[in-house]
Amino acid sequence: MKKPSQKNARPGKGPLKVTNRKGEIVDRPAKPKKTIKARVDDGSMRLNKYIANSGVCSRREADTLITAGVVTVNGEVVIELGARVMPSDEVKYDGNSIKPDKKRYVLLNKPKNVVTSMDDPLGRRTVASLIKGATKEAIAPIGRLDRLTTGLVLFTNDGEMAKNLNNPKNGIRKIYHVTLKQKVKSTHLAAIREGVELDDGIVKVQEIDYVGNGEDAHQVGVQIHSTKNNIVSRLFEHFGYSVSKLDRVVFAGLTKKDLPRGRYRHLTDEEVKYLKMLK
């Protein structure tokens, strides 16, 4: 049986015509109008957001956990993406109960000789001792600073934000004030601008120059996105320089203004909103 054919009119010659097998023009059935149902604000939350807000992982990673069948709601395995839960529901990941904490954001100006870890097997002083009492929720540092490096460290229990700020592809701005034992040659600054090949790959900085008016060639400012370990020190060591002081003065737009060494403060609502936009 020959199926009805559809013929498009030439541009400007009228709408699409629909004919039957006899070639007779027939009326095209009208498309039903789509209706948009208003979402009732019943206090529920998407399951992947619930998991992310519990500090387990990001929302995208939570989707993977859900489809893998390792998440239960009130004792039942839920694998449906887009599932919603109520605050009163019992949610478990891998058999352990999870609950969204209130999101906390704490900025520390880390001093020297402090390990950027909440616990140290060698018994060294950690940043945990400096932010003790800041929140009742468990928070963790975003990224790390070398034990001898001073400056800004951000702590949070917001897993999604932590992942975004740790991702070098997102271009999170970090600025370091570097003090070297030797005067730095301008030719070496130019070489670093072009990119330096280290043992673990090529490293590029976004900006590098002498601090201030450049009269003190021992002082250099570096803006870099890389999250590789000790990357700033290794860049200068590659050219034979020794770093005597390294201070992170800017992290993701946050600065050390009014924040003495060894002290912390909570971020403002405006700062949190800004950080959530960095993707």
C-alpha cells in the first residue's frame, strides 16, 4: 500500500501540503499544544543534589552513583535520574546514611610550617588546628599549599564547588608572591611566559613579572592556573633559582585583605555567589 506523501511548497508559495494516495490534498491534523505543569514547591530536592550537598561528590558524579545502584531511599534502591527526595527521607550511599549539611565556606591565611591537611600521620601541625571551632560541619581544604608556603586556603563542605575550583580547566585565578634568593633575569621571566617543559609536562603561566616597579629583582608575582604540586617553586628551580618565600595572595578572586596570618574568616554571601559562578 502506498503511503501518503508530503510535499513541501517552494519558499514563499504557501505551507506544507499533505496528500493521500489519490493525490488529494487533505487537512493536516493540528499538533496538540504542550502544557507546562507548574512545579509544586513541596520542599523536595533532586537526589543528585541531595548527595552533592552531603559532601559525597559533585552532582554529575552523583548521577553515576545513582545509576550504579549504590544509593537507597528509605531502604529502596533508586536508579532513576531526576528522582526527588524529602528532607525526612533516609538516604544511604553504599550502606551509609548521608544528610546534607549547611554549606560552609572558610578562608584561612595559612602561616609557614603548617601542613594543608586535616590530619597528619607524622604529627606535624595542620591547618585543622587553625580553623578549630569555625564550624560544626566537617569542612576540608580546596587544593593544597606546600608546608613552607603561606597564604590563602579555602575550606568548604560544598563538594560541587570544590570540584569546580580544583579543576585547572576552569581557569581559577591564583596569584603568588615569590621571593627568591637570587635576582631573577628578565630573560628567564620571558622563558616562563612562553612555557616551560618540566618532568611532568609543559607548564604555562597566565602572568609573571617583577613585583611593584621592578627595582627588586628578587620579588616576582606569578598568576597560574595549574594545580600541580609545588609548581611555582619548580618553575624557578628549573632555571637554578632558590625560593626563600612563597605566598599565595589571591585565590579565585579572594584576597588577604584584613585577614592576618594564621587567622580565618567566613565568606560573605556575595563571595559565595561569585565562586559558584566560576565554571
